[in-house]
Amino acid sequence: MALIPRLPSDIFRPEFLDSLRTFGDVFKGVSEFPKTDIHETPTEVIITAEIPGVEKKDDVKITVHEDHIHLSGKVERVTEQHEENIHRQERFYGHFSRTLSLPSPVDEAGAKASYKNGILEIRLPKIHQETGRQIDIDFS
């Protein structure tokens, strides 16, 4: 008869299961912060990113390349908390870095960014490429 190990009864308590979910979200969230939306109009690509807690423009760096954009920076915790009183800690703070593919070629020189109420908005004008060209016919 094989012995089957018995799990502690508190392993199925909601608090324990909730802590496992939070632990998993920490690793999942690293690559997904900041949360972003990308859409385009006929004239520009618009990126919005949720980055609550940014205090000054030096806390965020935006770099545009040919076919992607890179966001990096830091979010600092506003108040100091004592470890013995923390029951849950889900809000992001620390350094972040994320690279996103752009759906169209953009004019890096015309890029503009603004930040309001925890939302970073980046507007990138599209490079207008001619989609067709008329060819002259040489009659000899």
C-alpha cells in the first residue's frame, strides 16, 4: 500500500489561494507594465499607457525607432509602509521597461507626448508613402 502525502488543510483557504494568484501576477505583470493601447488614424499612430504615480517628466523615457517604441522609467512609492502591516501589495512601483511594435512607419521628429491623470499619451505622425505611381509611356 503506497502512502499518499497529505496536504496541510490551510492550503485551500482563500487567503492562501489569493496569495498564489498575486505571486503569479507579479511575474506576469512585469512584461505587461505599463498597460498600453495602440491605435491609428489615417494620419497618426496613438499610444496610450497607464502609468499612475509618475511625479516628473524625468521619470519616463520614450525612444522611437523605425518600427517600434520603447517606454522605460520608474514609479516611486509615495509613502513608506512598514512590512508588518502589509496585507496585500498589488500596486506597481519600481523600474519598468516595455518595447512595442508600431503598426505603421512614423515620423520620429514629429512625435509628441503628454501625461495627465496617470495616462501617458504619445502621438506619432505617420510617414506618408506613395501607394502608387503613374508611369510615363515612351513613344518612339
